[in-house]
Amino acid sequence: MSESEIPPEGRPVDVYLDLLRVRMDTEDYRLLLRVVEPVLEAIDEHRLAGVDLALEGGDEELPQEVRDEAALVIATAVTGRLDNEVVELEVDETGPVRVVTDAATAADPSRLGEIADFIRDRHRQNEELRGIAEASGLPTDF
């Protein structure tokens, strides 16, 4: 669906949620809504900085499809774009990492390589900081 097909009063995220409602299993869709509604409300109220979102672990393990769709719903709400994709990158230090990006970036191997390099660098920095925190007797759960 292109942006010209979105009704003038509709937000892209609402259109995307409507499409998911039709496409997804009812229980998975309800689970998806429980995950994304607090984030969507925070975005609408311009208080996103105070929202903690975990798409893994917790009390209830989310199926991978629900996690991916939740990430895409949030990306659509933030960017206003419907061409977001989830891409899995293999990063030696961390294993597979799933990222959300636009369709053009998802189709560009060199750009995906740059993203993987950034993730590797960030992981190394976090490990260095974790080591410094541990040596200093500070919490290491950042």
C-alpha cells in the first residue's frame, strides 16, 4: 500500500494495525496489542522517553512473529512509513540480531554491513564499560 492509498484521516500505523487484524490469528493480534498499545499511547502523548519496551523474555514469551510485528507497528508509528522490514543480521559477537529498517536499506547489502559493524562496535563498547563498572564495583546491568 502506498501513502497515496491511506485515507486522509488515517494514520499509517492505524492502517497497518487494520491489516494485521485481518491477517493475524486473533490471539496473536490481542497479544500484539497488549505489547504495542502502551508504546503507541506514549508516542501520541510525546512521552516515549519514559516507556520501557521488551520484546523478549518477561513473564510471557512472545512468538517471533508477534515480536517482529510489534517492532514493525512501532516503527510505522514513529516513521509514518509502511515499507519497514525486519532484517536479521549475523553479528559474530552477539549472534543473530533483528533490526527494523526501511525497504531500500533492507535490500542494500553494503548498508546492512554498516549496520552490523555499528552493532559490533556498540557491543564492544558495552563490554568495555561493563568491565570498567565491574572493576569499580558498580552495577553492570546496563
